[in-house]
Amino acid sequence: MTTTRLPAYEQVKAFVKQQIGSGAWRPGAAVPSEAALQQQFGLSRMTVNRAMKELAVEGVVTRVQGSGTVVAQLHRISTTLALRDIHEEITERGHHHATRVLAVESTRADAGQAQVFKLRAGARLFHSVLLHLADGVPIQLEDRYVNPAAAPDYLGVNFNATTPTSYLLEHAPLTQASYSIEAGLAGAAEARALAIKRGDPVLVMTRGTVSGPHVASFARLVYPGARYSFNGTFQL
């Protein structure tokens, strides 16, 4: 295939999106099997499978058990960002990821949190605060609340070995996610954690996930504006 700096799985995604965008593959048309894409790109099964899973999450394709993968109908194609693990984001850019655990605790839901999680006020929640670093430089402050009904063993997880996102995707399979992104200014605690000045620009993502019948987690992710940007593509 043509030389590119894209990660291998992104090459597969870009190819599929190009075929759809050009009109070569119409809504409802069959997408080549993962085995065919493996052979075409010379990649591993795991890499191709990841690409197809992310395309399905983005609404670009529809995967039907036992029937293969087809191009999604136009109303299924969306502009949502794929839910990514910060560890993967950092390592894919060629940097070393490390985590500093600031808090892992059990707490009680206040009125606002109870509304978010659809629980009664005072219900038990798990709470974690982690600082993610790229080559030793703070890149994300993660403040997350988790529903014990969705991930009962969350407090026992070693977050120096895995991330909350990775753990929850495995143990509380995602059925729905929502997010918002806005610009802000660093408060005193955020500035200390991210090694920036109070009042420096930050990007703030709030993200909620649902797993089956439960609102599984709600996270506030703060990034130093000078060190991070959100990138994505839109499929029209």
C-alpha cells in the first residue's frame, strides 16, 4: 500500500471512508471481509478488527452477526468522536504514558450526581482522580465517578497497569456515550496538577457512558490547551 504515517488501523479506516465518500460503496453495500482487508493491507487480524470496530462505533459501517459488515445507511453516519483510551493516544504518538494516582475512593452521590446516574441522593459511587503524563509531562487530569452496579471491582484496579477507560470498556461494555468539549481557564488545583499557571487555557471534556441498564461513569477530563488538541474526521 502507499506509504503513510498513519497508524496501521487508521490506514484501514481511511481506506473504507474514502471508498464510501467517493460513492464506490453505497449505503447497504457489503464491505470486504476482515480476512480480505488483512490480505490487502498485510496487517494482523487484530489490527483490522480494531479498525472495523471503531468504524462501527462511529456509525460508518454496520456489523451484523453472521452476515458480515455493510456500509451504514446515511442516517447512521454521525460526527461523534470515537471513545479513545489516553494510553493508546499517547503511545501512538510515539511517547511514553505514565499515570499518577491522586485518589481512588468510595463516596456518596450529591443531588447533581444522583441525577446524572439516575440514583437516589446519597447512593454509593466510586471516585478516582488520575493524572496522565506523556514522557513525564502532564497531559490529562481525569476526575471520574463510576456506578458500582456497572463495575463493582473498580476500587481494586491497579491504575498504574491499566486506565479507567480500558478497564470499563472491558468490564462494563459500552452501549451509549455522550460528551461535550469546551475551552476554559485552569483553576488553582488544575494548574498545580498539570504544571501550568492558574488562568492558563485548558480544554475540558465531560463524558458520560452507559452500559446496559446502568449509567456506568461520568468523567471530567482536563487538558492543558498548549499541549493538546482534539482531531477527528467527518463522514458526510
